[in-house]
Amino acid sequence: MSTELRARQSCCYPRYFGFLIAGNEFQKKFNSRLVSCKFSRQHSRIKQLRPARKQENQIDMNESSVRGYAEALDLCALYNGDCADILPSLPNSSVDLVVTSPPYNIGKAYEKKSALEDYIDFQRTVIEECDRLLSPNGSICWQVGNWVHAGEIVPIDSIIIPLLRRLGMKVRGRIVWTFGHGMHCSRRFSGRHETIVWATKSDDYHFDLDSVRVPQKYPNKRHYKGPNKGELSGNPLGKNPGDVWDISNVKNRHPEKTAHPCQFPEELVERLVLSLTREGQTVMDPFAGSGTVGAVCNRLRRSSVLVERDQTYLDIIRSRLRGQDAVQRDLFSSPSVFETMFPISSVSLAKISRQSTSDLVPA
């Protein structure tokens, strides 16, 4: 590893960890040392800071030879390594939401199938670390399917829920994600749903229902009697989406599709992130896969921590998040569609400003 790269990793001023900068990352060279800069949204200016010293809640980037290293991609910190090794190095109460879809132990290309007891032990280890990392108001969303052996299924959520409760977490919901398509079975009904176990660390958790409301089935329905007779009976923002979510899984021709065989749909992650976090908070995915959580968080202006051990998927995440950043830059730097189709010169604008209001009103 080059001296400059090591310096870039070790001189990162933290907001939550040693990687986060709200906005774009700014670094300048000063006296042959990298000086970390942080964008202050409150004052809309760049503050120069002295080289960052390790603080209690800061990740030491020099531990990369042992535990992997964090790579900053917009608001995302990407860790290369096994989550069982990476998570113990992260500070307590440093994330606000965990959203993940761990391997199902069914022998996919990206996982090694093991005995059910070993699989449960591994899940327990990771969940215990996630519980330590969660803030007091945080939530965990563990998306799972079925473990299949010799034609018999074991619903993994029936294993996960007791693990969460033993840690003192409170299960708030068991969301059924139905996607309508998948592998066909000949000796049993084809599986067409998976579950998301949502648990919180305390009773004082964040939940923003208004951000994820869906259209009312009868938007113009009104009260027919009582003091509110004639008024709309439903919430004008929409209705509660319920705990059965009909969201298509990611197919080969979808714009967000990558080479990952079991990719998280962005719509599903977006609903969880919007409802369970505020802008600027931190979301973690210890089994990052194709990086869907990071892509959604970048778009919704949340920070994210992704952990992935497979180099193939790391390359997918980098390409996905860097491409997303380029699209966002082009979006905000390019002229609007209206300006492109109907260019207006300063002379034309001057002529319009001299016209009276009555001249602009059509007859």
C-alpha cells in the first residue's frame, strides 16, 4: 500500500466514523500532510481542520491489514472483509438502522452451505454485533427466506426472532415481501414471498409513516354521518402500506440489475430507510451484496456502512455508486429539459419583461 493511500485512509475526520463527510469529500495537501476538511451545511463553507486524531468513536484505518479498510464512496463507507471480522472494530451505538439480507444457506454461488446449527451460530454472532452497534433509538430489519434441506423447509425468521428477543430487542413487525415470480417447485407450492423481521432496541424508536404512505383505495371517500359528515374520511397523504408488500424482485432487464443473483430491490430498501431513519443518519448492511443499501442511502442523503467480502461484488458496488454519483452531478450541472428544448435568450427575456400582463394573457 502506498504512503499516500495510507495517509488518505488514516487522516479522515469523522462525523460518525472516520469516513463520513456530509456532502462532497474535500482534502488538501498542506506541509506534505493531508488535511481533512469537512463540509459544514450550517455555514455552507469549508472548514480546514488539523490532522484528525483517533477519537473514542473513530475507526482506525491502519487496522486494514487485519480487519479490512473503509473506502469512501459519496456518503458510503465500503469495507472489504468478512462482517464477523469488520463489525467488532466499529464503535458502539454508531448506526441508526441495520438493513440486510444475509445468505440463506441454500447453496447459492456466493455462499457456502453449512449445517443448520452452524448457520444459526453465525447469524447469532452477527446479530449480537449489530445490536451493539445500534443507537438506543435504532432499528434492525433482517430480510430472510427459507432454509431448505431434503425437500423440507425451515422459515429462517422463526430462528431470527428468538435471537433478537434474547438480546432484549422488541419485534415490531414481520413484513411479508411478495414478489410473484421465482423458481418453480414440483412437490410443494412454489415460494413467492420472503419476510423482513423488524425489531427495535427500545420503545423510543423513530417511525415516519407519512414518508411511506401509499394511495388510498378510495381517495374521495367521505364521512356520511356525524360531526365530520361530508369531509374526507381518509388521510390526504395516503394510507398505511400495511405489512404485506407487493414489490417485484429485480429481473434481468430491470435498470438496477447487476450480476448479483439475489439482488435487493431498491423500492423495498427505500421504504425501510425512509420510515426508520432521518436524513443524515447512518444505515448499515453487513452483507452488502450488490450495494443496494448504499445506492438508496446516497440518493436519500443518509450515510451508509457496507461490508462485503467477495471481490466481484465489491467491484459491482464501486461501479454502481460511482456511476450514481456521476449521474447526480450531471443532473444538477446540466440545463433543464425545458431550457434545452426552448432556449430563451436574454434579449427575449427583456422583451417579455416590457410586455404588460394583459398582453401575456391568451384571448
